Amino acid sequence: MANYSIDQLSNITGFSKLLIRTWENRFDLFTPKRTKTNIRFYDDDSLVKALNVMILKEKGHKISFIASLTNNQIEELIRNISIDDEIYHLKQLNKIIESGLRFDKGLFNKVFNDSLKKYDTLYIYKNILLPALNRIGYLWLTNEILPSQEHFISELIKQKLYSRIDNANNDNDKDKEVWLLFLPEGEHHEIGLLMASLILNENDKFVIYLGQSVPLESLNILKDYYTINKILFFVVGNSTINKLNDIVSYLDKSFSGSEIITVTRENNISLKGFKNVKIISTIDEFNAIFN
């Protein structure tokens, strides 16, 4: 079980540190523990409770009422939030985080499958999975969540996307627009690339998916088998972003005539001298290509 400081609890929930301490002192809402050196910390159960309190506050419940409830009663209120409720996706987001903290595959599957009854996969990715990953990523970067917890939730998300891609996969028709998808060497987080693959398959494109950390030189053999219309790759790590110009230059020479689309979190990058290159930074920008 991980330990969290009040700063981390505040960043994950959006509650200020002053508010958390006030609720502790006035309503005994949270009960932080202490290390042997008398440093306050919160455990996984406290974090899950705080996420649930956030939802109930959004629903309009007073903090004095929430504090009077047992953890089981709080969970019951959360379970009864309607699928038509405007904050339903916030509830699902928090349950995704909880499933990662507790290695609960059953909870993850239930949240994902229930969400599909109301939303499409793109909405789930943008409003539930991606925010959950960002919050879990924050904990991981501050060394307050185990790498195994972060990997657990990431792999479950990838499994779901693989399954959706398989169901949406069109036939092996090379007459369709051909897209090459890959991550350059050093890039390993492929959830965004998988989401792009799903969108392309649902838009009846022919997708060649190569996955993570692909050496550029190994792409050349594809020209013997396909006419590549468009190339899509993600650059997230700083070391890869610094090599972006070299990557684009290589692809532009090797696949002359192919349009190159790179997805990066940096929105102030400009590549000059390339005619067939587009830079996007959000999944909405990518999805807009087909709308």
C-alpha cells in the first residue's frame, strides 16, 4: 500500500490543503497516519475515500453529511449515481484509479463495460481513461505509486483497445488509404497510438501497426509491399522531441509523397522545409481529420 502526502492528496482531488485540514479537524473526515518520524501521510483507502468525497461534493452533498457516513455508506451513494448523471464519467474515472491502486481487474472491466453503455470509446478515452492515466502518472512520477500499479492499469487499457480494434478491423484491402503507425525508438507509451489505430479502423482505413520503439531503418522494407499514403507517429519523451526534425527528414526522404503526421504534447513546435508534414497535439485534432 502506497503512502501519500497532503500535497499529493490535494493535487489528485483538487481539494486545497487548507480545506483537507479543515475537514479533518472539524469533521474528522480523514484520519492521516504518521511515520516513525511523525510525518503525516495518507494511504490508498484515504485516497479512494477522497475521490469519492469529490464526487459527492459535486452532487451537492454537504461535507458535514458526508463526514457522518461510514465508508460503506459512501460507497453505496457512489454506486447509486445514475448513468444519466452529468458527473457519471467522474465517478467512472475515479473507479479506474481505484482499480489500479488495488489491482482490481474486475472493477476495471465493470467500469469500462458500463461506460460503453453510455459513451463511445473515444469519449471514454478522453474523459475517463486519459485523465485517470494522468493522475496515476502524477503519483508514479512522485514515487508515491508503484510502477507495477501504473503498468497494471496501462496494460488493462491496452487490452481493451486491442479488443475494440479487432472488432472494428476491416478486411485486408490494400486499395484503401494505407496508414503506417509506429513509435520511434525510445518511445514506449502506445495507448495513444492504439486509440488512433481504432479511429482509423472505424473510418475504414487500412492500418499497418508496428507498435513501440521502432528503428527508422526497419521501415524501408514496407515500400516493397505497400504504397504508404500517410504515416502517423507519436513523440512524447524529451529526447525524442529533440530528434523530431531528424525523424521527419528521414521519413520525408524515404517515403516521398507520403503525408507525415506527428502527435506531440508540445504545441509550439514548427517544422520548416517540409511540405507534407502536419503536427497535432490532441486526439480531437486527429479525429477532426475524418469529420
